[in-house]
Amino acid sequence: MLWGVGLAAPRSCVADLSRNRSLSLGWCAGPEEPPPAFYGGEIVAFPLSGGGGTMAALGSDSWWKKTLYLTGGALLAAAAYLLHELLAIRKEEELDSKDAIILHQFSRPRNGVPSLSPFCLKMETYLRMADLPYQNYFDGKLSPQGKMPWIEYNHKKVSGTEFIIDFLEEKLGVNLNKHLGPHERAVSRAVTKMVEEHLYWTLAYCQWVENLHETQKMVSLFGPFSDLLKWIFCHLTKGIVKREMYGHGIGRFSEEEMYTLMEKDMRTLAGLLGDKKYIMGSTVSTVDATVFGHLAQAMWTLPGTRPEKLIKGELINLAMYCERIRRKFWPEWHHDDDNTLYESEESSEASKTYSPLQDFSFYSRTETFDEEGNSISQTPDTDYTGHSLFDSDVDMDEYRDHEQYK
């Protein structure tokens, strides 16, 4: 009897890694965030039906083809073992979430951006905007609903960013939208749905299909055969994204048509923002966490692509918006390719020497730390260097002057 070897992850997927000629993946996940993770899985063996037909097919091939098939199967089985050893073997840890927000999300990527997932970045940015201390937990374990990110608070598990925010508002009394009227709240929700249910898919296509080679460099996997594992992981994710986009409907259009839809969404955001500080005015609201989480992918994770060229070119007000939020709520996040165009004139050379993004055990926006762990106080409208974060920091005149000298 022939046997297959695969990697099974509860509630998320079963990846068949033993076939000689192909690598297949069955996925059972929700629409909010296609969860590209195999943590918590098990190596399984299963009988293959139609063994006689397969053996007959092998028997009709020459000896070197048989050897090639068997070698390929052995290599794929070895890949399954490596995935199990490097990604799946994690002992369950009992987390004490009493009066503490435990945020489960994917590991930090290698390019200094907090997350390649717009939903994870949205959730962590929201916690900082609401000034809620939280603890990151980069275990890669999906929620019971098969989603990422998710939180634990007082031993209750909540998944789905919208439900998490509703839960925190009810339990902790926070509300970033209390200054909004009924009309503004309706507009805020409509913008959120446009971004999460439409713009998200076109950016995901750019990230995991068209720009997969660059994305693979950013994925954080370490240990032996990490390059092989990243290649397998990224190409599995590519297949998942394409399949889910087709099911959504947007993936049935041509690449040019999808990018046309993406540009319409981004132009809509640029028009809505205008010259305001935040989407709904001078005060930050929940929709800003959503918009920032997605636009940050175009701004910092898609080098040379159409979304990046659009946001840093014609739609420069969106780039200034992203910079404004990054400076205010992510004082420790700096990018290797920081453009001096977005720096204030008073910035010194010393202030442009940046340290890698740190993973704080507990984090609060009003109490952050320097490289040596010493506390640094900061006002709500200054970054860690003490520079102002008002609109004048990112002056449109500087951009126009910069363009003239290109």
C-alpha cells in the first residue's frame, strides 16, 4: 500500500507534502486575513487510494524516472519534517491574561516594518492610539476561528479586529470615535469596509503574487534550510491568495483591471483625506488605524510597485499621512530607506541614526524606551527626538522643490 505524508494544522490547513509531482494545499480560513502559518501542526501519514494504478504507471517508466519520483517524494517528506521541526513544535504555554491584553500576531518581518499583515498592523496601531498597554505574543497560533490577529483578555479569546475593538470599548471604556457624529461614524464605517474588503485584496495580490520575490526577502524564518522554507511558505501563500481572490470575485479580473480598482480606492482615500491631519479631521479615530495598516504596506513593503509609486508620487498626501502616524505612534519604527523629504528641517544627523524595531514585552504609547531600556517621556504631539508632529513636518512645498531637482 502507498502512503502519503502531510502537515496538518488544526482548523487551518492540511498540506500534502508527499506527492512526487505537485504540492497541494487545502485551506479552511475566514475572509479577513488569509492565515499563512503552519504553527501547531502535526506530521500525518495517510493511505493513497488507487495504489495499483500508480504502481502500474511507475512500472511503465524507465528506472531513472522511478528513481526521480522516489527521490522527489523523499525530499518533500524531508521538507514536511523540517516544517514540523521549525514551525510546528511549540509547547502550549498558559498565558496569564488577567487584566492584560495579549496580542497574538505574526512575527516581525526582516525589513523593520512591524507586520506584513495589514490587520495585525491595524490592531497594534489601534492599541497604541488608544494608549492601551499590551503584550505581543509572536506564536503564529491562529484563533479558534482560524484568524490572525486575536487577543486574550482575562482569559477570554476574541478574534476579528472589528470584534476586538468592540470588546475593548465595552470592557475598558475606550472609544476613539467619541468625537464623531452619526454621519461621520457612517462615513468611517464605509471607508473601513472599502479598505478591508476591496483595497486589501489588490494590495495582497501585489504583495504575494506580483512582488513575491521581494516579499520572500522580508519573511522572518530562521534556522537550517530557512531559504527553502521561506520559498515553500511564500509559494503556498501565493496559491492561497489567488484562490481566495477568485472566490471573492476580484481575482477574476485581469491584472490591469485589478490595479485600476486599486488606484480608484487609493484616490478615494486621498480625496477624502485632503489636507486634513487624519481621515476624519484633526483628531485620530479608529478608521485611521485601518487605513494606516493597509497604506503602510504600499508605503514600506512593496518597493518599485505601482502602489508605492502612486502613494509616493501623485498621492503624496497619503504618504505624509502615513509618516505622521508612524512618527506619533511608532517612535521606535524606522525604515532603512527613510527619505529625508519627510524629515523636518531641524532634524540633526544624529537623529537619523535609527535602531531596529524592538519587541517590547509590554508597551504603552506614553511610556516607551530607548536602546538601553531607559524610560523616555514624550508628549502626544512629538516623536522621540522631540520634533513636532504637526502637518508642517511634512511640507508639500518640500516635496515640490524635491521634484524640481529630480
